[in-house]
Amino acid sequence: MLDKVMTLNVAPGAFIEKGACEDSQHLVSSLDIVPKLAIQDKSKANVTELEGQSWTMEDHSFASPIYKEELEKRLKEIRSKYESFD
């Protein structure tokens, strides 16, 4: 069943290793401390670290402006890949 699961994780507190499901992508802010506290080895996961300019509490929220452009890009890719399922 997990071979059909795709995840797009924003500001995660834990990481899903490559191969655990069809696709799992993680977006983290370079300024967010929570992903840095994760027990899992993030080198085993598909992680994109986005550079922030100045830390705010929003950096641990998917609503943070730091994720906006990358989220739009990834969601567009996912929609185009699965548009035949509409």
C-alpha cells in the first residue's frame, strides 16, 4: 500500500526515508530548529533546505513565506503527474 503514497512534508519534525513510500519530499527552512532536532538521519530522506533571511515563528509553519514558491512548484508537479486521476 505504501508504494502508492506520496508526501510533501513542510517543516517536519521527522523524516520519511527514501523508499519507504512512492515519494516523500521534505521542505525545511534553514532557520527552523525543529527539523534539526529530528532523531532520524535526514541524509536518508529527500530534503530541500530553503535559505531564510531572518527567523520568525512562521518558519515552522507551512504558511511561512519561505515555502510559498517551492510549495507552488511542487504542487504543480504533483498535479501534472496525476491529472488523469481527476
